[in-house]
Amino acid sequence: LLQELGELREARPLYEEGLRGRREALGDRHPDTLGSINNMATLLMDMGELREARPLLEEGLRVCRETLGDHHPGTLSSINSMATLLMDMGELQEARPLCEEGL
């Protein structure tokens, strides 16, 4: 809700706490943890913290591919998030194959 209201700075500690809790309770490879990784990275992107979001998205995409497979909806969501980040960073050549893969 805070993110939707544009209160990104207030939302950040809640997202961080949620991600930390899921990592501790469920492990790094659980689909719910992967969703929290993607959500945290999306918040960081919305805040303009692209460099901080990138390692989270890289981790999430790698683990999604390893645990869920390339065609799982969660993996496709991670591919889309990573492609969006790369485009926002101006890294269009790196984003292109992800955009094509996500089609």
C-alpha cells in the first residue's frame, strides 16, 4: 500500500524485513522468497536505486531458472523485471535477449 501511495522510503524497511523473514523461514530458493526478492527490487527501481536493484534481480532470475525452470510464470516475471531494469539503465543490448525470451 505504501508503495502504491508513493511513500517509497517508508515502504522500504517493511520490504526489507519481509524479504529477510522469508529468507530465514523459507530459504533462498522458495518461490515466496523469490517473489519477495522481485518485490524488493521493484521498489528499489521505483526509488531510482537501479544499481542496488540489479544484484537482487540477478539473484532472483538465476534461482528461478535453477528451481522453477525457464518457462515458469515466476521465471518469466523475473526475466521481465531484469529486462526492464537493464533498459532503465540504458543497457539495451543486454536487455534485448531477455525481452525476446520473455515473449
